[in-house]
Amino acid sequence: MGIVAGLDSSSGFTRVVVCDADTGAVLRQGYAAHPVEPKATEVDPQAWLLSLGEAASGGLLEGVQAIGVAAQQHGLVALDQQGNPVRPALVGNDKRAQVAAADLVDALGGRHAWAEAVGSVPQSGQLVAKLRWLARTEPEAARRTALVLQPHDWLVWQLLGRPARRTTDRGGASGTGYWSARTGAYRPDLVELALGHQAALPEVLGPADTAGTTPEGLLISAGTGETMAAAFGLGVAVGDAVVSLGASGSVMAVHHEAAADPSGMITSFADATGMHLPVVHTLNAVRALRGTAELLGTAELAELSELALSSTPGSSGLVFLPYLEGERTPRLPHTAGTLTGLRRESMKPEHLARAAFEGMLCSLADAMDVLRGRGVEVRRVFLLGAAAELPAVQALAPAIFGAQVVVPQPADYTAIGAARQAAWALGVSQGSLSPHNPPAWQGAAAQVFEPGEDAAVGTAVRQQYTATREQIHPGAFGHGG
């Protein structure tokens, strides 16, 4: 069928992969950093184009027939009537809209009302909260805002030469806070609630649709958000969950319907294939390991891992609730972490090290159970992040999660997912692929770990953790488990 490209315009860089459209084999790749400060909360969108041009230089795109664009989520590109930015783009790591998000929760009648309306409760990263912040703090810029795009929408629009038609996809739209994955429709009233007036919104394309064709004849697919592209690049399907181990954590799973939660713990994203990606976030994951490593004087997490594996399951009775930054799941924003079970025999470095790993994984298992409680099936768990390579994580996770654990080899899965989407749109346009079935690319190369005989041990560790959580934070999840 030819060759296609996928680009990942993240918060700090652009990666481009060129792939065989039939097999997904990576043929060429490029990379360029964005010309912005590493933790910038405001960015001139032109910076994304500059790094894209650099990443794709040297004939990288020669022979490419279609491009898919994935980009950082929760970025607000507010444009005036002429299509020019009214101010620099507000990107996802900007926390200034926290008060605005809380205002919006109250303005619509509470968390349950938002979960019912769009499948998520406003958070500072979402566009709906950023629009409220803009209206409250920069009213003149808000007044001039006539069109609202996200980074991937804006990049697609630029690649196509700024046509009259502006597009997005289900995945990107589902992160805005004013589009419902359940109904597949915008809620313009929520845009007006946030911004103070209506604004034009991009057309939401289907997974295999084409956003347009460049003057040079290059097909541009719908594009999507980073999260959705990475899931598509990994090849996850129904029954799969993806656990991301950063300083904070997240658990998302592929599901056949939107799995909104009245408490607001679930954010109901759509994916890049026509399915759904409900996700639950935790505020504490690897930061609990790093904090423990500092306390014990171990320089590297690999050393902490080795120390933990010299302990025994259950950490000699030590239980660590890793709510060091408060917690989002369960909703305990003002709490702190807790260490219980201190006895003379348990006060050893190896037991605390293991308690940190068990606590982190049990907390993520709690988040996974929120999804399971809404009918989401989890048979296999993909572990992402550098901490997924730690032997203690690989040894403990299958039993604590009660599922097969897959640790994919490092690769540019977001860019690969974007390229796979491009191959799908290309195949549909040529009549060689169905709009209902994406190209069957080979899944990620990975290590696989089974619970095996440790399943009962994992259950016991979870029970010890749950009993402690219920004792210290009774009813945090609204029930005893």
C-alpha cells in the first residue's frame, strides 16, 4: 500500500516515524526538540511547526503518502476571527485553572452533573477550565476568541494550508470537557458557561476519516491526542488496561462504551478506533518510590528494587498508603501518606522498600478496581514508564493486579499510533481497508509476566492494604473494597 508517517508533537519535542503501511515496520525516524522552555506553560504554536520542520528534514518524508498527527493533550489554542492566536497557547501542565475548574463544577450543579453531561469532572488541564480561566483573568483575549482548537487540531489545519474546514477526532474532543464520549456530541452550552460566549469548534471526524489533502497530494488523517495514539500504537484491545508509571499514575482500559462515574473518578475518553478509553488517575506513583529511596539513602530506584526483593510478601506487616501529595483516587485531596504496622521486627530497610512497591501497586490496583466496578474487563495489563523495568515491579505487579502483565520494549508508540491511523485513512481512501477495521500491524515487542502461583499471595497483600486503607480512610471509595 505504500509508506506513511506519524508524528508525535509532545510538550517538549516532535518525533516522526515513517512506516510501511502494510506491516507497520519503522523505516525511518526523526526528532527535534521544541524551541521552548522545558516547563513552559505558554507556547507560541509556531514553535511546534518549527520543530516539526526540523524533525522531518533531510528527505525524511520522501515517498510518504499519508501523515497522522498526534499531539499533547489539553492545550488551548484560542484564535480570533482571522484564525490568529489571541495569546500564546496554554498547554497541559498549566495548573492556573484549578480555581476555574472548581468554579465550573459548582456552576453546573456538582460533580455528578458533569459526569452525566460529558463523562468527566473539570480538571485544571481541560480546555473547559482553561476557557473559564481566560474569561476571568484575560477578558479581552476571551472576548476576541472566536475559534477553539487543540494542538493536534491546529497542526493538522496548518499542514492543510489553513482551510475553512477545521477538524479534530473523538479522542481529542473527549479531553476538552465539553464533548461527550457517550453521546458523541459537543455541549456548546458548556463552552458558553466557561468562556462567556459561543465559539466555533472543530468538526469531529471518525477514526478512519481524512482531514484533507495537502496541495502536494499528501493525505492527512484525523489525528488524535497522545494518549489515544499511544494506545493505538501499542495495539491494546478490549480486555487490556494500560498502567502508566510516572511521578503520578494512571490506569486506562479499552471498553466498548463510555464508562462515566458519578463520583468523577473516571474520565471518559474516546479512543482512536471508535471504542472508549476510560481512565483513572492517581496523584502518587513513582514519587512514592523516590521518596522512600531518599529516606533509606539508596541512590537509585534499581537499588531500592533489589532491597525490596530481599523482603517477603506483605513486608513483614508494614503497609504504606502512598498518598504523599494528597490523592485523587480515592478523593482525598488534603490527606498525607501513612505507614502502619511498625514493630521491632518490621523496622528494617528491606521491609520499608517492599512496602513502597506494594503500596504503589495496590493504589494503582484500587484505581483499576474503579474501572472494573463500572463493568470494564481487565485480563491483561500493559505497564509503561521507566519504573516498569524494575525487577520488583515486574515481580509484584502480576499478583497484585491479578492479571497477566506486559512490559513493552521502549518505542515511539505515540508516533507509531499516528502512523497506523494514517495507514488506515489511506487504505480506506484507496478502497483496500474497511473503515471499521484498522490495519493489522504487529503488536509491541514485550516481556510477559504471569501471576502464576503468586496469585494467592497477591490477594493477601491487597487484603492487608485494603484493611489498612479502610481503617484510616473509612468509606474512601464508598464501600469496603
